[in-house]
Amino acid sequence: MSAASQQERRREKRAQVQRTILDATETLLLEGVDSFSIRRLVERCGYTAPTIYHHFKDKEGLLDTLLDERFSRLGDKIRRIPQGDDPVSYLRAVALAFVRFGIRNPNHYQLLFVRDPDQAPPPTVDAARVQLETVWVELWDAGRLRTGDRESAAQSLWSLCHGLISGRIHRQDADWSKTLIEDSIDAMLRGLIAPPAKRTRRRKKDA
Amino acid sequence: MSAASQQERRREKRAQVQRTILDATETLLLEGVDSFSIRRLVERCGYTAPTIYHHFKDKEGLLDTLLDERFSRLGDKIRRIPQGDDPVSYLRAVALAFVRFGIRNPNHYQLLFVRDPDQAPPPTVDAARVQLETVWVELWDAGRLRTGDRESAAQSLWSLCHGLISGRIHRQDADWSKTLIEDSIDAMLRGLIAPPAKRTRRRKKDA
DNA sequence: GGACCACTGTAACGCCGTTAGATAGACTGA
DNA sequence: TCAGTCTATCTAACGGCGTTACAGTGGTCC
């Protein structure tokens, strides 16, 4: 067998070991952020600590890899939302997707957004953010933003989403209103964005 | 000297020791949530670990005591805000006070709202919440809430405040809009609450 | 065969929260 | 006054954590 195939096989083996470690990490994480520790991971995945440190920089690095994987799925999902005619319903859909994701993946969300401040968001999430940016610019140019500052409009919606998720995560017991997520996002959008000027020629389909 | 006075003196001594421990805790906490540990507190305050555990149940209990003190100040501040004529500007003032407090006391805020979900908020904060409740009821009865659910209106504003603070805490580096806090609270209130019905007899002073 | 390299293991280090048990001193009642 | 009790404090340890120095092992390459 050729040297190239040997190398190939080694790479595969390596990837497979890392996969095993990552999967065990994932499993452990699903039992709660606090359930995860390197020692427990060691018990669970069959490898010893130095092996894990051989494949990943440290605990942080291991979790980063996992989060990148998971959040890139969110990024894809958001990027696949059709932009359509109406920027407001587009923003609504994105915000809803984001909040639902955060609530469904509380442990991952916490790790990503509640850890060290110098932690950069994964590229796919950042890409989604950039994509949103253009929508806000569009609304600003159309004179539809009620805030004096374009930045503050985007950040307002983001802050609300973060608050919704983080409230749900940290106070699971509280009796949150069933319609809270939709209601609050709608209210925020109403408050931020004025309806389009009346004098547009063509009629819009109700999206 | 009387037995009563002896007891009194002992109580004072006890209170003073606890004060010392709490103050050292506070100092340590101001250096960051992560800077705080019982071992470091022990180095700092001159007492040994068992002494601390003699006066406080455990780490959690110690922090609880400190947070109760600190947050009761917030509760007082909020309860002192004049309710005035206009419920909207009252809600605005309360929300602003809350957010500013959170941003100014990030470590305390984190400890209180980001710890175990079963953690109850201190009584003074809860009192403030109850006081707010009446304002929402009033608005609801006047038919001014745009949400289908009274609960969701209150929770929307709260979620936003939480998001604003927690965003600031976890992404200090990000370039937050200077007007974000006011802008977003105003937007949320605009989106949640309709202007009062026109057919009121008396004119209002512009508050 | 020998040098190199990726991989994995043993055993330890220095943190952490917490506690069992001893000691000292002050108060209490006979 | 003296034994008994209670409070406050200490020394020393336990079990957990993330991490790493170091050794061994088994392949790959010259």
C-alpha cells in the first residue's frame, strides 16, 4: 500500500478519535453545563486526559470545536431563511429562529455567550449577522427606523433575543407567557420600524 | 456588668466578624466573579475556612447575604421612583434604573441572575416587581396594551432589560451604540403600549 | 538498524469547596 | 471554685477539578 494511503488512513483514524471525544463531550453537555468536566469525559470516552490534551488545546478549545459545529448549523438555518419582500417579516423570522435555537440548546448557548468576553462568535453566526446588517441599512435608507441611530436598532433586537433566551435558561421554573417570544419580538419591531411610506406603486402580497 | 450587656457585646462582635468577611468578599468580587474563591477570601480576610463556614452556611450562602444587601439598595431606589401621571414614563424610568444598576454592578448581577435557576430573587427586588405589576394591570384595563396577553407585555420589557445588561457584561469589547439603552427601551414601550385614548377630558402636563 | 514522530498512559501539581476533630476561652449553674 | 457547656477558631485532611512532565509504544522514513 502506498505512503499516501497510509497517511490518509492515519488522518482518518485521527479524525475518528476526535469524533469519539467530541461525541462524548456532546453527550455529557446535554446532561447540563455543570455535568461536564475533563475527568468525567475521561471516564466516559475511554481515553485518558493527556490523549484529550493531545487532540485539543484544552477544555476551552475542545468546547470551541464542538460549539463551532453546532452553531454553524444555526448559521446555515438562518442563512436559508428567504429574505422575501418584507424586511420586517424577515427580521421576525430570523429573530424567532435564533431564540428557538437558543432555547432548544441551552447548554451550548450558555457556553457560547456566557463565557469569556474575548470569545469570538463562530464564523457562520457572524456571517448571519452581516447578512442582517444589509436589512437594517435598507430600512435606514428608506427612513423607516424610529431610532436616531441605525446601530441601536439592530442591537435592540439582538439584546431582546439574548434576554429572551437567557431568561428562559436561568429561570426555567418561571411561568413565562406562552406568547412571550412572538409578542415581544413583534412589539420590538413595531417600536423600532415605521410602516412603509404609503406612496409605493405596487401592492404587496401578504407575506 | 449585666448578663444582657455581655450577650449584646457578643452579638456585636459576631456581627463585626461577619461584616469583615462580607467586606472582603465584596472587594474580591469587584475584581471579577472569577477572582472570588473561599481560599482567596481566607487569605484576604485573615480568618480560616472553618471560621467562614461557622458564620455562613457555604459559599452560596455567603454570596446570598452579600447580594441581598446590595440588591435591596436597588429595590429601594426603584421603589423611590415617583409614579407620576404617565405610566409609560414610569416604566421607562424603572427599566432605565434597573439596567444601569446591572451594568454598574456586573459581578453582583451575574451572581444573582446567572446562578442556579432555583435561586429566588431577594425580597426587595420582588417587591419592586409587584409594584410594577399594578402599572401593567392599569394599562391593560385601559385597553392600551397591544399584546394579546398582559403577562407577555411585562415579561417583554423585563427580557429586554436582562438582555441589555447581559450583553454589556459578556461583550464589553463590542461597540454598543451610545443610545442603545434608551432607544431600545423606548422602542419596546412604543411597541407594547398604545397612546392613551383621545377622549380624556382633562389635559395633561407634559411630564 | 536507528532516528523520528504521533499517540497513549502513569503519576503528579496546584487549584477548588468543604469538613472532621482538636483547642482555647468565655459563660453558667452547683 | 470548679465542672460542664457553648462559641469561635484552628490544623489538617478529603475528594474533586484542569493541566502537564515524563515515559513508553508502535509505526514511518532514511
